[in-house]
Amino acid sequence: MIPNNLFNLSQTDINTCKAIYNGKVIKCLVAPYHSYNELESILPYSRYTYLFPERDLNMIQVSNFISMLTNSNINEDILLITSSQNIIINMIDCCVKILTQHNTIVDCPCKTFAANIHDIRYSILENEAHQVNKEHDYATDNINDLIRKVQSLNSSSTRQEKNVLIEQAKLIGERIIRNKIIEMIG
């Protein structure tokens, strides 16, 4: 069960939050490794808890969700549970916590407010420290396997073996990687 006092904000954090969010305290729990059903059973709910609001909103609404909340007449703390980059990028990092795949809650490892979207992706949503097992990227694994095969080529390798590897390399979408591997094959 996630504790009710998950966000112990300092008075400075509360004041900053209220200054940014039009007098409101908006907290964000990022949960990229959990399903709606899993979270529904472990979250303490209040009237203003929004569990994955992005699943019910179109892209424009997701981008404007924080603005909609700040312009509302809500006077209580708001808790968002999300994995949407568009919501996270509108949150100040003192109000962001991460629910890891280990079911532990950790502080946000980077600045989030108006951050580079790649920082959000790699530092929060795909952070290996937050994962039980590193998730493998099928394409990257296959490219690394192809590189190993190319490096194992020797003078006794046939033209047919090389052509098979060239055909596999031609499937790679990234031109620089594709060309470099074909060049390595020779």
C-alpha cells in the first residue's frame, strides 16, 4: 500500500508549488511499470486523485491537463499518477516521485519542469535503476548480434555468408549504423 504521506513537502516546496500552479499543490507519482488495475488496489484515493488521466484524454487535453487543473476551483491537494511525458514535463521536480518496478518510491532524479523530453524519458520512464530487470530492445540486441557475426568473419568466410549479413544490415533503418556495418563486411 502506498502511504498517504508520500509527499512530505517543505513549506518552501509548498510555496513554490502554489506560485507555479495558481495557488494549488499538485503532486505527481510517475508509475511507468504498473497497470491501472495494480495501482487501483494499492493507492490511497482522495476526491482529487487522478489515476492515468492520459488514458481518457486526447493529446491536446493531455498537454493542457495541468492548465485545466490550475484553472479549476479545486482547493485541496491534487495527486496525479501518470506515465505521460506531457504531464510530467509540466510538474516541478520537488512534487514528483517515482514508483519503481520494485514497488519502492524514490525521489525524482532530474529537473522536470519544462525539461528536455529525452531527460524525462531516460532519467525517469526508462531508468534502469527503477527496473527489476533491464528490458531488452529487440532491435538493438539484433544489431549487436549482427556486429558480433561481422567481427567473427575471417579470410575463409564465403561471399554468400557475407551477402547474408549485408542483407540483414540493409534492414537497419538508421543509415549511419547500416552503412558502417556494410562497410565492416567489405
